Amino acid sequence: MRKAKHKSVETRHMEERRELYESLKNIDRRSFLKVSAVALGTAMASGLAWPHSFQPASVLSPSTSSQGAESFRFAYISDSHLYKKDLNDRFVRALLRSVDDVNSMDPQPDFVFYGGDLAQLGQVEELELGAQILKDLKAPLKIMVGEHDWYLDMGEKWQELFGEPIQSWDHKGFHFVILNSVIEKDFWTERGMKPMERMMTVAGLDNGMQSSFTVGSEQREWLKNDLSKYSNDTPLIVFSHSPLYKLYKFWNFWTDDAEEVQAILKRFKSVVVIHGHTHQLLTNRIGNIHFHGLLSTAWPWPYAPEGMPELTIEMSRPDPFNPNDGCGNGEVITHTDGLIDKVYSLWNRNPITISSTYTSSWGKRDRPPMPNRPSY
Amino acid sequence: MNFLTLFKNQKGLFILCLLLVGAVVLLAPKANNDQTSDIPKGAHGEATMEYQLQELDKLMPKVDVSETPPGFDPVIWDAFIPEDNKMTPERVALGRKLYFDTRLSKDNSVSCATCHDVTRGFTDQRDVSEGIGGQLGRRNAPTVLNAVLLQTLFLDGRSPSLDHQAKMPITNPIEMGFPDGESAVEAIKDDVEYQKAFQEAYGRDINYEDIGRAIGAFERTLVFLDSPFLRFLSGDKDAISTEEKAGWVLFNGKARCVSCHHLSPSNPLGTDNRFHNIGVAARQPDFEKLAREGLKTLAEDPTEEQLEELALNTDLSELGRFMVTKMRSDVGTFRTSILLNIGITPPYMHDGSLTTLWDVIDHYNAGGEANPFLDGGIEPLALTEAEINQLVAFMFSMTDDRFTEENNRQKKEQKALAEKSRPERDEDMAFRRKLAFEDRAKGIKKQQ
């Protein structure tokens, strides 16, 4: 991992977890997997610090097939940030190209997930253009909202086009949930901001004016309730636009009530969280929750300056002469154990697969080859 | 180019001579190849080796080849010369002899000069080249002019040096057809002149490696940079016309050429030496099927021999640089071509599929051909007809003065062809009334 001046909460957790592993080194892997709760209790009693968010349960139980979960695949497209066609058609072409990519998949994916930020500034024309392009997808579309879609009219147009921003469904033994994780506290009324000023503020980075993203108590209740019907061994895939953990506050690579949401997901044997917003290869794991970022079709973000989660294979600096480099779309292949292979189909590079065994082994197995140029 | 404009802007006897040549060209009652019909032809449509040798003597200055050519910094020039093949008159003379020797082909009909013809811009001016037994290859022959300055050879860059490259066609079954290097050595080893020449050049008996080295040494003398444009670039404001200057402005701006065709006094070739998918290969009907096959085949990690076999004998050669690097980003990419002398080396692109420079600009103006591997820098340019003409005029100003006659002939001929047909012209795409990938995303097949 990169040396960083400041350490994010997640980075510190990673370090704590690594220390734990170091201290358990003398137990070989096989017997470690069989360590009973009693033995763990002993380990804790012997003075080992137990990281707050680290969930031993999923590491300690060898993965078995969850009931009824099937292996299938779905495609993803995300963060197209469309402007009106006559203002900027590069991003429009990029989304068209993604639709073409997905439509040429053979066999077709079960569905296509769109990860949010379809529009750049929430304009009616931008959203309608996006909706029109996505109509050409051959496979069914599931779509999530991003902050760029929302803060001009507080989601009015988006909901008119795409319906409920929060939803859940079952598919081939998996339970899927789409959250709206980009809810901000009202910073605009008091300041008398016009809708466009509000939109521009949310669309900006590094400004102290907007609040952090949250899922919010109301939605957390909804989630708890939605999940109450499902047993702990149900494979669960949650979509959120922002990462459901805390990575870098100033770019809102951050969800303020992440811990509360994680707590709701804690009881499940394994959970996959797939998020947009970060426009880069990004992998994390907190206990039973495996996090995967999505590529943007519009532009790649550089990596946040405070260091990245340990499991992340950082992509190297995109080629400035090729506006496609670092962009792309991809696919997700589910496994019967409830985990996924996450494929980053970078347009200008060989695809990179973050396999389920890579995250389930905490990066010890099936590590993808490192890029041949440095990160950025 | 308008000759009257040229007369107003430029002075001197030399230009007057040009005008006379131009006038002859204009007045000639000709069809396409009439201008070259009085040239004696060989088996594959090339000028005979004897004729080419005479022409070459007229083109090449009598110089000491071991010295840095004028206009080059000796340190820079040295960087282009391999340690084991320093330039000597003996090596260049030997290479010159080998370059024109058809004995290096299995049926004694093909030499280097068959496809890299002195009278045709050191290429063959055909879409793809013809080798022994009239077999056709899959790629357009690149010019040897200034190839010394390239970082890699072949359109997919699979060869690191001229010395290495020069050997490859000899054992290519389609081109010169010897089963191996030894057979080629066998074909010339009884020639006493060669025995002597190899001893003088390399102090050894005839061998395959030195055949490559000698041809490489000869090719390194083919530096042809003396174009009106490069004189303009080095400060002579009157060296090119107003129209050509307008083309140069577009080249660096609206037309976006310079992003890949790097062009400056210190990098006069006009190539970034990199590989790009601009969508030419994607016009092949099966390109994407091939690409998927290629990705799959190469994922199974074939041996070098299998790879060479695939690249040579199957349609997978359309995947270009990908067959060398196995990188997805290289699917359908070919090296950015040299721009110097571009006027005299038609047809264009790796498969010779574009007949005129107007077609080339039309291709770029429309944003290339949409395909899943298209380079991100390729986008519609919205160039008007006047701007297209300026760019083409500019490109014709990059030809070395020694080829002015052929350049003028080409310009006239290509213009006539372009007036008749502009198959790549697509104004809806160029002016973004329709976007790349739009039809594809909708599932609409392009009409061929």
C-alpha cells in the first residue's frame, strides 16, 4: 500500500486487521479456518486488539454453497456524466459505445446494471438523452441514481424516467438491493441557493459547503425491513452509488452512515456491495462485506491521496493521449457461494478480473497481475 | 494546388521548372498510369531492376556514407546506426546489389525493389503486395524512404531494426518464398562478386545475417527529407503556399493530426512510432469475429511459432499489433505512418484500402470506423471541403524535391479520382449529426 500522510478510517482498519493476522501467524491456515469461537475468545482474552469492523465469521467458516444460488452474469455501465449532445458528444459516444459493448456480449447478460451519474448536471435533456440511449440495450436494465442525476430537481425527472430509486428483487437465488446513498443534509435552503447552484455545489469536489452522502435513517429502516424476510445465508448484492464505507471525504468517496448500514448487513454470511462514483479499479473488504467499484465511461479519477484499501489493485495512470484509457464498463459473474468475480473491461487495456477467491482469501490467492506502470 | 498562386508566391528557376513539369502533366492526354507506361516493367509490375538502378543513381547524391548526412546531428544519427553495422561504402554497395537482386527469391522474380520500387516512392503503389507466383500478401508495402528513422519496422512493429527486417521477406512464403535463410545464401554463394563483396564489407563468407545487415546499411542511405514543408518548418516562410500553410494550421488544430503524427524539425517523420486502431481494419466484415477469436486464441498462450503462423497465414493479421503484444488495447492497431513523401506512396492505410489522400481525410473526418477497439483520440472533425483541400495540399508539400515530378503526377491523378468518387465521405458523421456507435447501439448494420 502507498505511504500516505493521513490515514482514512478504512486504512486504519486494514492495518489493524493485518496486525491481527501477523499475530495469528503461528496457526496454519487449515486449522485457523477451524478455530472455534472458544479459541477466538481465548485469542481475544490474551490481549489481541479486535478491529471494530472486522468480522471474523466469514473468514472462519469455509464457504459452502448457499441454498439455491446460481452462477450467472450481469453487465454494468456507470458514470457517463452526459451533457447535451451539442455541448459535449464525447461522453455521449462513450455511453453509446458501452451499449454496443454490452449488446455484443454473447450470450447476453441476465440484466444490465447502470451505476448512477447518467447526467452531468441533472438536466432534463441530459437524463432524457441517457434514457433514450439505454433503451437500446437488449438485456433488461436496472438503474441506480447518482448525485449528478438528483440535485437539480431532487430526483423528479429521474424518477419520472426510471421509477423508484430504491428497490429490491430476487434473481436466481440472490437478493438484490439498490440504495440511494447520495442523500445530503439540506445545505441549500438556509443559503437561499437556486436549484442550479445546489446542483453545481454537489457536482463539485473539495468544497466544504455540501454535506456528506448518507443512506439516512429512513432508508436504513427500509433496508432492515426488506432484509428481514431473508435468512443469514442468503447471498446478497447491494448497489450504492457511493462506496458504503469511508474512503476520502473531500470527494465524497464516503458514506457518512456507512457503519450503520454495514451493521444491518453484518448478519449475512457474505455480502457484495457494488458502487459507482469512484471511476476506477477499487476493491475493499470489511468483514463479510466485499466492495467493488465500477469503471466510468466518461473519465477515470485519480486515486484519493490518503491511501487505498489493501485489496485494491490500483490501475496505472491513464494515457493522456487516449481519452478512452482508464474508462470502460464490465461484467459481474456470480458464484454459488454468494461472492462475485468482478470484471473491469477497460477499453484500452486487457480486462482485469477481481475474482471471488481473491477477496475471500484476503488477497492471498488469485491476485490479478499488477499493471506495468505506476499508480497515480 | 493552383499553379497561378504558386507562381505569385514563389520565385526562382527551380519553380519555373516545376511549372513546366506541371504543365506537361496537365497537358498530357492520359489515363491513370500513362505517365509511367514508357518505363520498362518487370514480372510484378515494378520497373525493371536496370531501370531502377539508373533512376537511383540520379536520385542519390555522391557522398561518403560513413559521414552523418547533412541536416543531422552526428550524435542523433549515430543512435540510428547499429553497433555491429557501422556505415561503410562497402556495406552500402553490397546492400544496394542485394536490394535489387531477384535471386533472393525462390522463383527469381522478386527482389526488395519489386515492392519497394525506386520509381514508385520506394513502395509498389498497390493495395497489397505481390510476391512469388503472383501471390498477394495482406498488407500495403510501406515506403523504405526514411525508414532508417523509425523505431520499429513492419506496420505492426514486430521487427526492431532494418537489419532484422530486411531478412524477413526472404523467408516469407508469400513474398520471396525461401524455406530458410540458408537457402537464400545458397542461391548467391557461387557468385564470385558476392563472395568478394561480403569479405570486403564484413570480413566473412556470405551469410544470412550479413545479407540483412548489408540491405539495412543500404536502406539507411535513403534519407529523403528535402521537402518544401521542412524548409518552411526551418524558417523559409515562402517555401509553401497559402493553402498549404492553412493545411498546416489545421493539422495542428481542428484536424487533430498532430496528436499522432508528431511533426517538428527534430522529429521530421510525422509519426509517434505508436500503434493505433483508427478503424480501418474494422471495415473488414469479419473483424470483430476475428478479434474475439484472436483474444481467445492468445489467451490460450500459443508458442512463438504458432503466433507467427497465425499472423502470416490467417486473417488474424488484420488484428495488427495485437498479434505481437497480445494486448487488448492493440487489437486492430498499426503504426502511425510516416508523413514525409506521403503524396507519392498511395494507396493508403495498412491494407491499401484508401486510394487517395482525400479518402484518408474523409476517413478521419468521419471519426474513423466505430469498433470496440477504436482509439479514443479518433473523433469526428467537422472539416469543410475547403479545409479538406487545404490538408491534402499540405500533405503534398511534404514530398522530397527529387520526387516533385511524381508528386505532381500523383496530385493530379488523385484529384481526378477524388472528383469522381469519395467513398469514405460521410458528412452526417463528420458534422456529428449522427454519432459514432449510434447505429451500432441501435443494432443498425452499416450499408456496404
